[in-house]
Amino acid sequence: MIDGFIALYIFMLAAFVGYEVIGRVPSILHTPLMSGSNFIHGIVLVGAMVALGRADTTLELAIGFIGVFLGAGNAVGGYVVTERMLEMFKSSKEKDS
Amino acid sequence: MSEMISMRSVIEASYFIAAILFIFGLKRMSSPVTARGGIIWAGAGMVVATLVTFLYPGMGNYPLMMTAIFIGGVAAWVSGKKVAMTDMPQMIALYNGMGGGAAAAIAAVELLGGEDHGLVFGTLAVLGGMIGAVSFSGSLIAFAKLQGIMRRNFRFSGQQVLNLLLLAATVATAAYIVLAHGDVNIVVIFFLLALVLGVTMTVPIGGADMPVVISLYNALTGLAVAFEGFVLQNAAMIIAGTVVGAAGSLLTQLMAKAMNRSLANVLFSGFGEEDGQASEVSGSMKPIEAADVAVMMAFANKVLIIPGYGMAVAQAQHKVWELTQLLKSRGVDVKFAIHPVAGRMPGHMNVLLAEAGVPYDIIYDEDEINPEFPTADVALIIGANDVVNPAARNDTSSPIYGMPILNADYAKNVIVIKRGQGTGFSGIENALFFLDHTRMLYGDGQAMASELITEVKSL
């Protein structure tokens, strides 16, 4: 169980990690990084799957289905566009070789 | 029972690995050298987390689940592969909105399920649902605006009062749900209110400010995911969501700072609505022919190119890179100077140049390149406007006063490739265009770049 103060600790430490990881990023990577972090919250797919998996009533099933659909879109779309952008970042050495 | 427990540890261990992959992936993405590896690490984490979730105890509805994943995944894959690099910002907004919507959907299922979550987790569930719903509808509006589906910025007096009232109503409904376990109708009203709030918050904001707003919604979606992670007791969601929430907040601040706006300013006031009336610019714009520009650049020691979104719209980046290679082969030192908000988002211009094949080590940002302008023979401005306006440096009455700019006016010669005599996104006259050592090369960015290539070749 993730409960009470343990949850709070996880929240605090993860927040620091997020802040530190981005702290020294050059501005040329802001757009890909925003896209990359957008992909990472695509983990919401996992939660939507659990929600749908436990749904009973028709209404819950419908909402759960929409949730999984949207979550999958977030994860897959976020990955595809981030990968496309980052694929193009090459230095002049790599160009020559 | 023991089998259940060991299954549970497999799932938890996989989520742990996924969280580590996300953090290291994000870390790698923050340097251009390792960035390409970063997204693949994070992608591996996502695959692990998704696959292991199928083993979650007490779940059903698998055919429905796989159908939803398939439809959502394929639609996103196809659209993501197809979208042009110039349209990237609105695509990010769209996928981000989907994530927010998914978080809201989780909250809805949990709230409708009737299970008592207790005060703390109940509060987190509605909060995550509310933030997710706001992020969902707000991101869709941002998408519509950048895509050009919605052109107007709807403003009316009392708009902020209305937003405040909506927020209060949403929070009140949320509190009622947590405390009194409202029925289906209350939950529906709650989500409708949150969705409307996202729309009314976003419609008054202009297109130029959208990147900051998208970044904000990105951070908010992260937070919503983390909150729903607490409700579902899912460590991967908590960690990934919180990391994105924090990183996204920082990124939002960096973007707002680069545009010389505070976040409050972006959200609550329209650009240029302040009374600031820019000083009249005196003098005239002096045109020049492509042949003269070609000579100027071909025999220069150092040329600095300042591209703007206009270059990308004209699809001129490939021609500009060809021109750069041509000049470099003649021994000219050519560098690209990128303003933090060039393009539609910070870093967007770098992506567009990278697409054309420009290596990132001849691309410099504002702090690195500004000291070099006084030694540059030619500053070639193509499709950029406000980011090179010296009024930002020396005209205290200008609306853009204080914004960091590229000091193109310090170069010995300034060439501006421009379609006509109009003003930039901010609608402010650019004092740079009227300087004595500035020449205007009128025409379409791509056509002019081609002409310059031909002229340089013929020298």
C-alpha cells in the first residue's frame, strides 16, 4: 500500500527529480522535451486500463473505453512525434560520416 | 493467495523499472547528443508498464480494452507520422489533451464506482478529474487555435469574473462529491463544469501565447495523472505524473520568461491591451536586389542568419541550408542565431532547421550569439520580426520593451527578407527595418533564397 506520508514522500522526491532533470536543458530542446514529457504522462493509459478492467455498468464501461482510447492516443502519439523530432538532431560530424 | 501476491510483486517491479526508464529517458532527452536515445528508453518503459498491466488481478473487459488501445494507438500513430514539422505544437496539444481526458475518465469511473475512497483519496480523485478535464478541453481549444480552426480570441467584459464563478462552482461540486458521495447526476455536472472551465479559460488567449498555455496544460495533465495514480495505488503513474508536473512547470516558466511575460500575464490579459503606445518610427525602408546581397554575403567573413517562423511557413529552410553550404564552401563563417521563441515554441525553430539537415553545432541561441553581432559582416533576417526589434532594448514605451532580443542591428549590414511592409505578430513597427545600414529584400522566403543561391553560384 502506498499510503499517507509515504505517498507524500514519493510525491516530493519525484517533483524534485522532475525539476532537476530539466534544470539545465538548452533552449534548443524545449519543444522536443515538452513533447517527451507529454509522452511520459501517457502512462495514464495504465490507469485507464485498470479503470476499464474493473468497470461494471454500461456507463462505466463507456467512460473506461474512452479513457483507454485517449490514454493510448497520448502514449503512442507522444512517442511518434517526439521520436520524429529527436531523430533529426545531428551534429556536423554525424552528417559527414 | 500467494500466487496473487507474487503476481503483484512482478507488476510492482515492472512499474519500478518503468519509472527508472522514464527518469533516465527524460534525463537523456535534455542533451542534444543523447536525446535520441532518451525517447527510446522512455518508450521501453511504457511498453513494459502497459504489458504488465494486463496481468493486474481482478480485471476483465479485455476485448474492449484491446479494441480501445488499438483504435487510439493506430489513430495517433498515423496522425503523428503524417503531421508536418511546422504543425508540431498543435499535435502536442492534441495528444496532451487526450492524456488529460484519460485522467478525467479514470476519475469518473472511480467516482461512479461507488467505492468509498476516504477523504484524502476522494479529494485526490476529484482534483485529478477536474484538472484532467480542464486540460482536456483547454488543450483542444489550443489545438483548434493553432490549427486555424478557431481564429478569434473571444473576449468580453467580466470574463475573468465568469471564470472565477465557474471555478468556484466546480470546486463546490467537487467538495459535495467528496463529502456527500453525490449520485451520477452530480458527477456529470461536475465534469461538465470542469470542461466548460477549460474552454472559457483558453478562448481569450491569443495564438502567440499558446505555447506557454500548452506547456502549462502539459504540466497539469502530469499532475492529474499523479493524483489518479494515488487513487489507484499505482506507483508508475504517481512518479511519472509528478515528474512531468514538475518538469512541465519549470518548462512553462522558462518559456514565459523567454517571451518576457509572466504566466499570470499570459493567462489573464491579452497582449498589447496595455496602453503602451510605441514611439513613431522615422525614416524609410530601403530595398535591395538579390544580386547585391549575394555579393555582400559571398565576400563576407562572417554571416549570421536569423530565421523566424515566416521562413518555415515559406518552406525556405532547405534552400537556406543550401545557401549556407554554398557560402561555407567559399570560406564564409555562417552561423544560425535562434531567439528562444523563434518558431511557435521555444526550440521549435531548431526542430525545423534540423529537419532541413542543419547540424545543431552551427545553431546558437541568443546568449551565445549576441556578442558576435558586432563582428558580423551581414545579419540575414528571414521571416523574423519582433525578436530583432531594437525597440525592445531602448524604447521604454514599446509593448515589447524588456523582451530579450537578438542584436541584429549591431551587425555591419542587415538584410531583411520579407514579403511586404507589414508588421510582426505583435503588430509593432520594427525600428530595425528603418536603420541606415538595413536593406529590405522583398519577396517570398523560398524564392529569394533560391535567387541568392543562383547569384552566389554565378559569382
